[in-house]
Amino acid sequence: MEKIRIYYDKEGNTLIVWFGDSMDEYICEETGEELILMKDKNGHILGFEKLNYLPQSSADRNIVFETATI
């Protein structure tokens, strides 16, 4: 698994999360819930963008990661 990259755009109120290579992005699909999925040519999800993301407090900016071996 590649590194997870998280970006928060305070001015645009968007949260962007990449868990694949952003250079492989081929198409974006809007889910209708203010969420955009970024996919590669094979339809695998590489990341997502959450529109109108407004953290309630600075505590919401703390990120916890869990990893599992499958």
C-alpha cells in the first residue's frame, strides 16, 4: 500500500484523501453526497474529495490511522 496523503483546503472547505497514486487518476465520479471519488482506468478508487468540509474544532483535525494485513 502506498502512503496515504491528506490535504485540507481551508479556503475551499475541501478535504482530499489519496491512498493511491494521484498521477493514475483517470476519471472522477460524484456520489451526490458532496463526495467525489477519483478512479484509475480500471475503476479502482485512488482517493476522494469531501466538499464543504468544515471541522467543528481543532480536535477534528487529529487523524488516527489503522493498518491491517490481509
